[in-house]
Amino acid sequence: MPYSSLSYLCDETKKADAKAFGRLMAFIREVDAQHHTVVAVQVENETGVMGAAREHSDEADTLFASPVTGDFASYMRRSSNTMTAEMKAAVESGKSEGTWEEVFGLEAEEVFSAYYTASYVGTVAKAGKREYPLPMAVNCWLNKAGDQAGVYPSGGPISKMREVWRYCAPNIDLYAPDIYLPDFSDICGEYTRRNEALFIPECATHQYAAARNILCVGRYHAVCYSTFGFEDMGLPLNAQQMALFGADATDPALKTPQDVETYGAVNQFLTGMMDLLTKQYGTENLQAGSGENEKTSVFRIDGIEIHADYLAPQGACLVLRNHEKEFFVLVYETTLSFLSNDPQKPGLDFTLLEEGSFSNGVWQRGRRLNGDEAVSISSEHPVLLRVRVFQYA
């Protein structure tokens, strides 16, 4: 028998919890409306059924054997173009009406769980937004390849259940993956492919934490990247923690904790650049890559090619175009080269190449680079470069 609660099936419980959440949001409005220190609210934490794909009480069994609501069944068929492959296959091969198994086939039990779980969360979120319309978020324990629903919380807001949640909980604004799995970049891509913001409330503190931070900001233009257990960074994860987080214990990255000094330096640079970064969100003027995913990244911006050759898997590079032919480049464990891809002006050289940082939004110049330092730009430690180039025939 799975660990679960009938609360998400019970209308009276939903109403009571929605009322309580409304009071909480009213309190936040009264206390914080002028200061806005609360910018989003997580309605539930890694919600779903553990131990089985769905609830197996008598009430749940009766509902599961009943016909699927017609509006929901037709909505799912209309939304199949954004679904994951397995969900799309289940919907398109199922009946247009009938019981949950007839309509959703092998995915029926998890869809059933998601429908009632999301309806509960959506009711609570709606009541909160009536009092104070802050963005509402739900986070999820991700499904590893090969895992069956119930090994991870069945019915939670994983990508496979995204369309179910969108129908049942329209007041949820942010779908947030807790990432403790090795295929980090693929997960980020999956959670942004529907043109939604990337919000990562939890991720591992192992050796790729700093590089993934750079990747999230520079490639996926994330609104949140937060390592879990930040105060324990530098310490190895134990087996109990990995089981609790749903981590893939075979991930070799878990064996090496993130170096605290590197992580701190990366975040200081990103914090100083925040105004510049957010102005370029959603544009090609902000790009990034990491050695975890590839040996070399090539960034093409305004006729310039910037090649980042990673010296180690934890290396990373972020490129921000500031003005015409001027870039800020955050880099570590990487060698850089700048090339022109303008056939009319194949030559390229530097008019400015210097290290530095931002303080209160103002660039503070550090070491100026020239000579051999400009021929081979390489750094084993995090460094922020200001680069200005010109092209010539």
C-alpha cells in the first residue's frame, strides 16, 4: 500500500487548505507588499504518490474505473503536440472517451494521479492569488530513465505530466525541476522547450555546480538556480541524502564536491553583472557552454566567433555582448580564441583585453592583458574579461 493521502481527492479538504493558504497570502501582502522580498511562492514540495502509480483506496478505485471528464480528454488530445514522446503516444493511441485506462493506456495511473494532485494544488494556488497575486511555483522530484511512477512521486509536475498540470492548475506560473541527475543540460532543455522560464530551486553541490550555474544563466536564461544544502558545499553527499533527493547514485560527479572558492567567485561575478545579464535575456547576445556537455563551444555573435576549449569537464564559459564588438566573458578551466567570420573582414585583433569585476554596477578594471596573454587566453580559475575587438580586411 503506497504512502499517500486522500486529501487531494476530498473537496472539503481542498476548500479548507485553500482557505488557509489564502490567509497566508493575505498576511504576506500586509507585511511585505512595500518591500517585495517575497518574489514567488512554492505551493507544494515534490508532490505526488510514492510507492505506487496511484492511490488504491476504494474511493480512488471507483474514480479510476469511471469515465474521464470529456473536456479533459479532448484537451489532452488537442495538446499532444507539446507532449513528451511517451505521453503523446499514449494519448494518440487511446480512445477519445471512456475510463482512464481506455483513454490513456499505460500512462493512465500516473495521469490519474496528476489530474487529482494538480487539481488540489491548483485550487490552493487560486485562493492564494486572490489575496496576493505573486507568481506560484511547483517543484518536482524528477523521473530517472527506466523508473516507474511511484519510484518517484507519481502525478507530480514532471515534464511528462505538464499538459495535465496546465489544464488542472492554470494558476501555477513556474514548473521547477529539482535536478540531482547527470543529464542536467537535457533536463534544462526539456523544461524550457515549451517557452517557459527555467526555475531550479534545488540541485546538487557536486563538482559541476559552478559550471551549471554559468550554463543556466548564459544558455537557458534561468530565473533561479539554487544548490540544495548550500551550507554544506564542499562536503560529499552520503547515500542517505542521494536516496532522499532521488539522485542517480551511479553519477560519477557525485564523488567530487564543488570547490567552495570557485563557486563563490562565479557567483560574485554573476551578481555584479546582473543588470547587464537580465537585459540580454531572451536574445542571442547572451550565450554559454560547459565542458560537461562538450569539449568546445562556439559562440557566434555579430560576425565574431568565440571558441571556448574546455580544459576540464567542470570548465565553463559565458559570453555577453555589451556593445558593438565589445563582450564580457566569464570563464574558467577554459582556453579562448576570437575569430572573424566576416569574409569581407577576415582579420581580427583586440583594442581592449582586461580582467576585472563589477562593483555597484561599475566596471572595476584589473589586469590588462597583451602580447602572449592575448594570443592564448586561458584560465584555470574563474575570471571575468572585458574584450573589445575590431575586424579588418
